[in-house]
Amino acid sequence: MLKDRRIVLGVTGGIAVYKACDLASRLVKRGAQVRVVLTEHACRFVPPLTFETLTGNPACVDMFGPRGGMDHISLAKWGELFVTAPATANCIAKLAGGIADDLLTTTALAMNGPVLIAPAMNANMYRHPATQQNLELLRQRGVCTVGPESGRLACGDDDIGRMSEPEAIAEAADALLNVRRDLEGKKVLVTAGPTVERIDPVRYITNRSSGKMGYALAEAARDRGADVVLVSGPVHLDRPRGVEIVDIESSAELCEAVLSRGPWMDVVIQAAAPADFRPASYSEQKIKKTGEGLALRLENTTDIAAELGRRKRAGQVLVAFAAETSNLLENAGAKLAKKNADLIVANDVSRSDAGFGVDTNAVTLITRGEPEELPLMSKRETADAILDRVALLIGR
């Protein structure tokens, strides 16, 4: 959650500048106020106007701007976090040496808050002893780093040196500004996404779950210190770092993965949307169209949340989701007792701005007390609100 947090984004002259545009946009979408400082070389790749449009704030380049050479002080006082992405070998060397010969490096030197850098360069430049020593020196001083990653570089090599993806850098910024460790040492299992119930080799039954809510919960729990296991159905999302991921396809596989790990968990969050029904039989060959239609017999799948509730041990917290299209509170409230859950997260999936496939959610938290209706917010913000309640349940 970065709402109203003030971030200074330093951008240096490397081909990964295009990713810095995406990063600026993502930080703004998370609610941050972002002011961008570019080096002159960075402007050769992307003009300041691009960042001004993305952030709604002036982008700064000139050491001797409107404040007559004092912009670095005002930026450093304004910012709560300084992020440099991409951070070239040259920039890293300057930061390590305390050199302040442009607006970016003078602002970094004047910062009192945390500093995060995302290195990006050729693999040989990254491995050079000078670069490694500079990075180690910066880490000793408390500077945080994210990346670099391995992959195809601008020079054509497939090696280390790629700047981390903007989402990973945004997550690192979020973690630095929102240090909460209330789940330190807790084991948390989160399920996410849909299941696939196969009819024949080319057809299956599934649902519209994107997995975004479950993935946000896994990332938020990780950032709060938990050891996280994410059991994921088929989704098209970036895999979160620092989380054990178990890939499943069917509801039966989900059930086995969850029940086998459940006894060792302090918290189980059943955010996945497993199918309630599956084909009673599977055809090894593609079912041919005959013109007479097809009657498909379905059978019930295991109610995984209810089975978790039946097996729940003392002190364990079980969170289940209720995706409803009508009678939200009544239907979700009934599930609280039926599944022996400690918390039901109810959401109206008929809304276009909440539920399946979108980046926002509006949920109601149902416990044995009064329901708490949360406003529309990002799924990451929703995840943190859910975990706030989970932390209280653990304390209870």
C-alpha cells in the first residue's frame, strides 16, 4: 500500500529506461506521489515529458533549476524513498564514491530516507570487481538492491544484467515503506486461481477466476514476514518471489495439495475458486459433434474449505472466500458456520469493478462479530486489510 507515500525516482541512461516508465506508472497506480529525476543521458532515451505525463509532476534534470541549485535539497526533504531504476554501473560507482555531480546523485546524497537501486548493465560490467565492490559497499551502508535478473540483454547475450521487472521493484518499494512483520515466523498457505476439470483432451470446465486476489494475499503475507506456500491453479500472472509455489490443475489436485499441507500451517486462506462440479467421466478421445447435442453428467467435487474446517486444529486460522451474485451477507454468513471458518471474505462477483479478472475488489469481512464492509480498493490493499484481521485472530 503506497497511498500518498512520496517517492523520488531516479532514472539513469540505460536501455532499461523504458521499464522505468512502467515502474513510474505502477507506483502511481499504487497510490504513490512520484517525482522523477533524470540524468542527461537518460533523456537521450526517454524525454522528461513522458514521466511528467505518467506521474502528474514535473520531471527534473537540471542541477540549476527554478530554485537556483537547491532542487536536490527540496527533493530529498520531500521524498520518503529514493529509487534508482535503472542504476547503471556508472551511477552505482558515483553513489558508492559519494560523487555528486548531477541532480540525481546530489539528491541521493542528501536523502535521509531509505534508498533502493535496481542495477541494469552488461553482464561483464556487472561482474567486474569494481562494480561488485561498489554494490557491496552500498549494501553495507544500508542501500537496498533488487536484481539484476538473467535473460536476453540489449547486446544480444543471454546472461545476468537485466533490470528487474517493474512490479518486483514496486513490491520492494512497498516493503521498504510499509515494514510490518506481524506474521513473522507464521506459516501461511494461500490458494489462488481457478481449477480445470477436463471433459476430453480438448475441452474442460473452468471459471473466470484470475488468481489476482490470491496472489496479492501471498505477496502481502510474505512481506509481513510469513513463510508462504501458494497453491495455484492455471493463471497468467507473474510468479511472486520468496514464495513456495505448488502448481495444480484440477479440484482434486487442489484438495490433495491443501489437505496434505494444512496440518502444518498457522493460517490457511482458501482464495481459489475450485469447481463445484466435474464431469462424472472423462473421454480419452475427443467427443465428436453428431448434431444431436451432448448431455454431460456432472458430479460434486470435495468442499475443500469445509474439509479444512473439519480438520482445523486448535489455534489455526481458516479464511474462506464467498463469491456471490445475490444475498451476499446471508449466503456468506451461512458459510462461516458450515465451513467452521474464522473469517469469510464475501464479494459480489456480479460487479464490474470487483471480483474476477479486475485489479480492484470490494469485500465484506464476516466473523462471529459484526460484518465489516471495506471500500473499493486495489487487491493488494484488500489483501493487507484481510491480513490485518487475520493478525487479530491469531492474537486472539
